[in-house]
Amino acid sequence: MGIITAASIIIPDKTFAAIETSLSPERRLSLYNIHTEEFLDTVYWKDGHYVPGALAEINQLFRDWRTGKIKPINPELLELLFDLREKLGNTRPFCIVSGYRTPRSNAILKKTQKGVARNSLHMYGKAVDIRLPGYSLRSLRSTAIELKQGGVGYYPYSKFLHLDVGDIRSWTG
């Protein structure tokens, strides 16, 4: 018990969460893309490894819906979604508002909407904008911030929460 207590002081929260998550025998995500109306419920991690077929399906669902272009989604982002799901005790699908964005799609959004970063982590498969039916954006935001696994952007007027696996920070857009 003393070792665990000492480790919790020395080891950063993100690393400790990764160790805890790696002990799970399997990890499942339920996802719904609001633009393409595609639904996916998949085990993406099993027996200590990522499931390649499941990752390909997730990449497809997260694709840039404007262009159809696909980019591999960073597994840390999947772990962030999984950890958020676990912390909330949620089984409902995350509604994906925006996953991967090509640089062209990102530039178009930057011209037409406030708060779009020129070098957005969406372009690298490291960010997602979500909604979760049955949960307020405010409660999603506070839970995501508690996880300390990346950036959390709160967009109440656009009705989505931005999550990324960049630096730990939070903002309101």
C-alpha cells in the first residue's frame, strides 16, 4: 500500500491512468457520427493489444465527412474517450461532431467559425468534438478536466465538448 501511495505522488496522473487502463482485459467504445449517421460499437483493445480491424472501423467513422479522407486516430484519444466513459459509468454512444479534419476542411472552418485553430489537433487525429446524450456539457467538461489527459474545450453555444491529447489545458469557446 505504501508503494502505491508513493507512486501516486511521484507518477503523473496521465501515466497512472495509462497503467490502470492497461490492466483492463478489453476496452469498448460506442460511437455515432452525427454527419454520416454511422454507428459503431466495438472492442478496440483486447488481450493486451489494439484490435487492428476495430481501429480501422474507428478511423472510418472519424473520417473527414466533407472529403471522405481518413487518417489514423491516435490511440491516446481512444483511451481518453474510454476513460471518460468509465468515469461517467456511461454505455451510450459518444456523438462525434468532428473527428479528423483535412487541412483544407480546417481552413474552411477557420474562415467561417470562431475558435478554430490554424494548426488544429483534429488534422493529426488527436482531437474530437463530442456530445453525449443524457449528460450536460458542463458535467462532461468537469469530468474530462478531472482526467488530466489533454485539452478540454467547452463550446456551450455550439453544443459540443472538444477533447484532445495535446497539452493539459481547458478553455471556453
